[in-house]
Amino acid sequence: MPQPSRYDHLGKDALVRLLTRRDTERQLGLVWERDDIDPDTAINDDYVALDLDSALSHGDAPWRNLIIEGDNYDALRALRMSHAGKIRCIYIDPPYNTGNRDFVYNDRFVDKSHRFRHSLWLEFMYKRLRLAKDLLADDGVIFVSIDDNELFRLGMLMDEVFGEGNFIANVIWQKVYSPKNTAQHFSDDHEYVMVYARNRDQWHPNPVPRNAAQDRAYKNPDNDPRGPWKPSDLSARNYYGAGTYSIECPSGRLINAPPSGMYWRVSREKFAELDVDNRIWWGKNGDNVPAIKRFLSEVKQGVVPQTLWTYGEVGHTQDAKKQLLDVLRFESSGEVFSTPKPVQLMERILRIASNPGDTILDFFAGSGTLAQAVAKLNAEDGGERRFILVSSTEATDVEPDKNLCRDVCAERVRRVMGGYTNSKGEAVAGLGGSFAYLRARRIAPHRLSVKLEHAEVWHALQLLHDHALSPWPNIGFAADGALAYLADFREAHVAHLRDWLAAYPCAHPCAQTSKGGDPSPHSSIKARPTIYCWSPERVRELAPDADWQPIPQALRARFGR
């Protein structure tokens, strides 16, 4: 029997109008069977609260770095409330949709035989990438790891979300160091890292630090006091009207003209100046075609990023597994996280796309490699890069107690920061740093008034005002800089508010504020305080000039933006 269609109820004229409209609206782009696939059950309209677990956090509060346990769709919506436009760099390593039990949709693995395998993956990614775009700063950038299974569809999806004009590069990462002789056709030696900017005109990559091999190309055969140099071709293909003169070598040899089809890249007068300054190399015997000396001391201390990243520069898959096993112990090989990325690869991305004070997000955090790279760079240059990692538990009916976020991701970062004993039994010093461990929790919007915990309110407010997280003091009142939260109207708690206000002068016309509009924590002049409570009208007279905000309305409104 033929399957019923959603068009069965339409008459001929209605069908003609529908087809005509489809033909006139048809454009080149990506289309997938959105109406035929099961909707993503992770998509919801609930408010997302972040519940702090101090026992699983690392280091002393307040915490700037965050590890969030939960579905990344929920976590991204929570972050959109507090971090919209503030993330400088996003890196993600999403499921590659190989069909080999690597992509879970609605709590079930999608295998190769699924009719809508690619459409399910596109729908899954589309919803999350749209949220990710909202988080990126105007001069931010996103890096996405992928392989051949979804490369072409991902490219069109990124064009759809970020705009094809914001495409930066498709980097090739050489992931293995030897060919697979068991391959049926070609040995699969590489993956890709797709790069898109939020705004191509505003994003500028940092140069990649020079390596030892590049520096070794510079020698000093003539003992020039300016140090090592390397010869650079004096001729060029681009036409230059003053670049067709003859040159006499110190040996007396005459070079009548540049090589055929070429031109000297400097004028005769400029060439003479360079020669007087000992910037022309004639060879040991003084009869070579002249070359310009490029001194190492005068070149950039970095090179423009290239799109081919070899394993010698950024590591390979075996490096990644060794690095993970060096920090964590697993009871069996089957429990080892199967697709980690090497720390060197994350470092390369961070060096290109982040500066010491930036915030970096990974919402497919896996084993936490990105956080290790952030801690490593901060330890090197004294920077204060912040990371936000999002990871699910990956619990199933078969393994209901599995918690990848807690036991692999957060545990790895904890040991890297605090120190650990490696696989050889050697003590490895910690890189330093701390993080708050949070769990995403959904609350129906109409239940916020009764289901939202005071601690969750306080943590949301701290993030909203760009403050580091500190635990809820559980005394009915908390304050941080110019930010305060009154949980209820018990006399003891209102007394805390009165005491705080008495010690805190109200609005000052010269108050210094941070980028987010909140008073700078380093300001010596106090700004107008912002006070959140459940019924501001009951205590507004305590500080008529303060900025009073109602809970939960203020959070609901900000969350819905």
C-alpha cells in the first residue's frame, strides 16, 4: 500500500500554486528532509539553569573557567544569556556520522543504513551552530574538525549559518604517520579543520610562531655582524620598468639582464644602496647571480598560517591517545576515549585565534584536550585565557552510570591543572588554573517561580554580569562588586542587604564600568548597584537610586533574547 502523503488533501490548483512557488523560490544551497525526520528531542523551550557542584570543581573560588555537564543544546542556550558576542574562538569536534556508533540522535545511534542519516546529522548540527554563531564576538572565529563523511555537507551548512563570505580556510590535518596497508582503495591519512569567521573583515589570525627548522635556513657564511641571513631571489616575474639593467659582479663577470621573462625587483639605484650596505650576496667567489640577504633579526617572529598541518607540527592520533593515557587510567582499552585530538593541534588553533585574555568555547569537549592546551599556553605566557567546555555524560540504558564529562573530561583537566603521576610513575607538575563544574538543568518557564534554586539564580547573575563564579553563601543574601541578590525577605537577610548598602555608596557620575556595563571590579569609584530580588517593590525604599531587577522575570527575559 502506498504511504499517505501530506499533500493528499490538496486539489490540482493548490498543488500547481505550491509547485510554482517552490520553483520561483528555489535557490542554490543545502536542503535536507526536515519534514520527514524525527524532530530532535533535545530541542526545547525550557529555561536552563546551571547548578554548581563545588566538590567536582577544581581550585579556589572564584572560578573563571567552566565545565558544563549536559546536552550542548541546553548549555549553549544558557551561555547565550550570559556570553552572547563574547567568545573569541570556538573549536568543536562533533560526531563525524561515520555510521559506526559515533552519532547519537534521540538516544539512539544512527547507522549507515538509516535512510535519513545525513539529514539527521544536519538538523542536529544546524540547531547548535546557530546558537554558536550568537556567542561569537564580531571578530571571533570557529574551527570545526570533520572527515570525509560529512565534509561537503558541513561546508554548505557553514555557508548557510555563517555566510559563504565568512569562509576562511579548510585546513588539512595529517592525522597519521604511516599509511594503512589494509585500506581497500586509499589510505585515509588526514582529516579537516573548517574555519569560518563571524565577520571575515574583522577577524585577523595571529602569525604562527617560527619553528627551529625555519630558523635553521638562516646562516652567516660571511660573518655579517647583523647575524644569520638567507639569500632571497633578486628577480621576480612581475613587470618592473626600472628592473631591466645589467649587473657587473665583483669578479668582473657581466650579467647583461635578468633571467628570461623576469625582472630585477629593485631599481639600479636601490640595488647600489643594498650593495653598499652589504645586503647583496655574490657567492663565495663573487661571481654568482646576486641575491638579497634577508636577516633573521628583521623578519617577522611568526609566519602566516598555512592550510597543511603535518603530524610533525601538530601531532597525530597516536599522540592524542598517549597524551590522554598519560594523565588518566582506564580499566580496559574499550573504555579509552576513542577520538581525542592531540594537544599540539589545539595549541596551533589557540595560537592563531586567541590572545591572553580571550574566552574559548568547546561544546563537544570530549576528553578535554582544549582545556589542557589553554592551561599550557597560559602557563607559558602568563595569559588569562578562559575556557568553557560542554560535555554530556553519554549515559545509556546499558550504562546508566556512565559520565564522560565527570570521569574523563573534568578529571583530565583537574589533573593537568593540579599535577598528576604519569604512566611511567613520574610526578608531573600541574599547569595551574581552576574551573567550576556545572550541570545544566531544564525548568519549564511557567515553573521558574517555584523550581529555580537561589544558588542557580546567583550563578546566572554572576555570569550575566561577567563575574567569576563563587558559591552561593546560603545566608539569603549575596553580593559581588556592584551586584547583589536578596533571596527572600526574612529580617536577617534584609539586614545583610542594609549592611551592604550602608558600606556601599550609591550612584556616582564618574563610575567606571566594564565592557558589559557592570562596574569594573578594579574601580576605586563605586557605581550604581544592581540588586535582584523576587519583589523589588517591598525593599526599594532601602536604596531608591539602585537598579532593582525582579526575579525570575529578569532572567526569563534575558534568556529569551
